[in-house]
Amino acid sequence: MTNSKLSNSDFDSSNFLVFLNTWRKPLIIITIIAFVASIIFSSSVFITPKYKSTVVLFPTSTNSISKALLSENVGNKHDIMEFGEEEQTEQMLQLLNSNKIRDKVIEKYDLMNHYDIDPDSRFKNTRLFKEYDNNITFRRTEYMAVKISVLDKDPQMAADIANDIAELLDSTKNDMQKVRAIKGFKIVEEEYIRLNNEIRQMEDSLTVLRKLGVHDYESQSEMINRQLAIELAKGNKAGVNALEKKLKVLAEYGGPYVSLRDALEHEKKQLSLIKAKYEEAKVDAEEYLPQKFIVNNAYKAEKKAYPIRWIIVLCSTLSALFLSILVIIIIDNFKKLSKKKTIK
């Protein structure tokens, strides 16, 4: 019974080569047709060739210019020549994927028209952003660098877009940081000006007290008291009266003088600290450093990168061959099955 089932099987894999030989002519014809068709339909007539340009860059490890160059705090200092690590690379990728850079590139190169998108279309922006994402990609390399890749039918435009995106990275990041840096600078500047004004007022008050005769409260009071004892011992009433007047001035204005003098000393120390922060904040608000190290600039490609015709031809030909074999097997088995039913 088992032998009977095997003999009546619709398709036996052991006879596959015999099966291929039986149907060799149609299979060869189909394969040739698929081969020729794939060559034709993968040509530039049907598929617009695209050229690829790339930029490879490393992020920097520093964000604040003042902390890298001016700060005296050794713990906060960074080498401005040092490459960034994974965190900086991820931040760079996020910036490159931002709509700020995307919108500037779209506007500068008029990609709506360049990609042949109808400006009156209902989903024009959706199609535009999809084309942008398909043609412009960013990825992290195994060495923690970032690779900007641009595909375009115009090889020069592909190179220009890739290089411009690298430049836009600097301006975009700097613009974002400047907003915060300028705000911080204004806060420090206001405090610096306020403290300066307070110190000036204190110095003016001390000048008035000095004009009244209070120059150095501690040494003056000690010297006058010593001289007063001498004059009293001599019985010099005129000298005693003169010294008592000076002591009265010291008694009246000595306290304010000491308070102002000590406060002024403290405020000057604070001003020194604020001045250092003021200078650092000013540098961060007004100056900038490049945010990247460019390893490779993009250049005009000489050969197209898309489509890869041999892959299309190979895949299309093999797919056509396998599909035709499958269809022939199904048809052949269907015919055998129909004959069996007729015989029964």
C-alpha cells in the first residue's frame, strides 16, 4: 500500500532534475525574458539614477568656550581638541534630524520642486518629508563618528547638500546655545552692574566720613586716647579739648565707618568673583567654536549609487525562474489530479 502511494505521488523531489529537463524550454524562455526585461526596466529610462555624497565628522567634547579656555576650575576644564564620545554623538544625530536643519535645506535647495512634488497637493509636506528622509540619512559609525549621506539625481547637489548640512550643524547648535548663553549673560551683567553701583556708593560714603575726620577708626582711636592721657598729665586743657572733639567725631561716625569698610571689603571680593563670571558669560554669549571635526567633506560623485542594476537583474531573473517553476509544478499537479478523477 505504501509503494502504491509513492508511485502515485504527484511530485517527487528525487525526480526534480527530470522535471526541469522536461520543462527546460519554457523555463529558459521565461528566464531570458525576465533577464532582458530587468535590464530594460532598471535602465535610466525607467529608474532615475541617483548619486551619493557623504560627509564624515566627529562631535567636539566641549560646549562652553569659557569653561574650556577661561575657567580656573581644573575640574571643569576640557581639551577643546578632544573628540566627543557617545553622548555627544547621540546629541549630534538628534540635531541633524531636527526640523530646523531640514527646513533650511528644503528652503535653500527648493526641494519641493526638485523632487517634483505638486505644491498644491493635499499631502505635499508628507511627501516632501518622506522624500527627504529617503534621500538624506544620518548614522553613527563604529568609531563614534557621524556619517551624513545624501542621494540625489544631481551629483553636485548631493555634495552641496551634504556639506551644507555639516555647516548647518554648527549654526543650529550655536543658535540654540546662544539663546541660553545670552540670557545667562544678561543675568550676570545685571548683578555685576548692581554690585558695582553699590561699591561706588559705599566708597562715596567712606569719602564723606574721611572728610569728617574718620580715616582709620581703630588706629585713630588708639592714638588719640594715648595722646589724651599725655595731655591730661600735662594739664593742657586746650589740647585735651581738641582731642575730645576728635574722639566725639570718632564716637559718632566710627561705627558707620567700620561697617562700611568691612562691607566694602566683602563686596569687592564678591565683585571679583562676579567679574570672572561676567567675562566668562560674555565670551559664551558673543563668541563661538566649531561644534565638529570634519573627517571627510562631500565631493561630486562620478558613478551612480542607485539603482544597482546587477542586483536588480539577478533578483528579478531568479525570482521569475523560481516563480515559473512553482507555477508549472502547480499546473502539472493539477492536471495529474484531474486525470485521476477522470479515471475513477
